[in-house]
Amino acid sequence: MSEMKQARSPQLGVVFQLTEVDPQEPGGRAWEIHDVERNRGFKLSLGREKLKGLGKEAGAKALNDTALEAAILVALERALQSPPEKVSGGMYDLELTAGDFEPVSAR
């Protein structure tokens, strides 16, 4: 398990704690994210095929850790405005889309 990181979302300024966890699917990635201010938990899992698809859809932007974390923060802001379905453990299931990789200035 990776170390916990704190990050502030670009538009809303919400503070999140991101922790990368071992994914269920080999070759994939997964995170548990905690909204510090609202005490909400989110779970994001990306299988190997979804990661490949996002890389293609996001265009020239490389799917490196920095780009992925920035996209996760954008997806979290979207989820705060319309919360997704809860999953086991009282956490919310978070979906990452190619649109989450757009530059903030383009929104």
C-alpha cells in the first residue's frame, strides 16, 4: 500500500486524502479517497483495460501519476455535486472518465 497523500481539488478547494491500495485486478490500480471536510469516503478502481482506454481517450496527456491524481480530484469534485452510489463499507464508488483529464482552464 502506498503512503497517504493530501491534495486540494482545483475548483472547489476541497482537501482530500488519497491512498493507493492493492487493486483487485492484476495490472490495474485502486485508490481510497477521503473527503476530509465532509467525512466521506470514495473508492476508485481502474482495471487494466479501463486504464488503457483512458490513456487513448485522454489524448496526448500521459497517464502518469500526476495526471492521474489531478483527474481523480476533478472526478471527486463532480461526485461531490451529485454523489454516486454507495458501495460496501459506506464508501462511494467513483468513476473516472476521459473528461476528467481536461485542463482546468478548458472547463
